Amino acid sequence: MAKKNNINRERKIGNQVIEKKPAMDPKLKSTIWTVITIIVLLVFFIINNTRTEPEEGPYPPNYVPSQSSSIK
């Protein structure tokens, strides 16, 4: 006769939902995305403000400058 293993195992009856554990804590994930977004925005801000402005070109044809209100 075959040996019976008398190990106390919990019987699984019915459908059990297996909970998926996230790879990273949601709070930590949110903090990481916030930091990445701030760094990208900071880089764009620095690049935008360190470039030289283009030289001014000629006025378009038929351009009439507005009259100033100061009296000469």
C-alpha cells in the first residue's frame, strides 16, 4: 500500500483570485514620474533661455508703423 503524506495542507475550494503585486509601490512610482517631469521641464527652460535670439530682419512689405502718442 502506498504511503500517505500527512501534511496539513489547506485545501483550495472554488475560484480564488490571485492578487497581482505591483513591481513598484504606487506612491514611489508617482514620485519618480513627478521628478522626471520636473527635470525635463527644467532642461527645456534652461535651453530656451540660454540660446541667442535671432537677428531682426526687415519689415514686411506695405508695413506701416503705428503712430506714437508722444508730442515732439
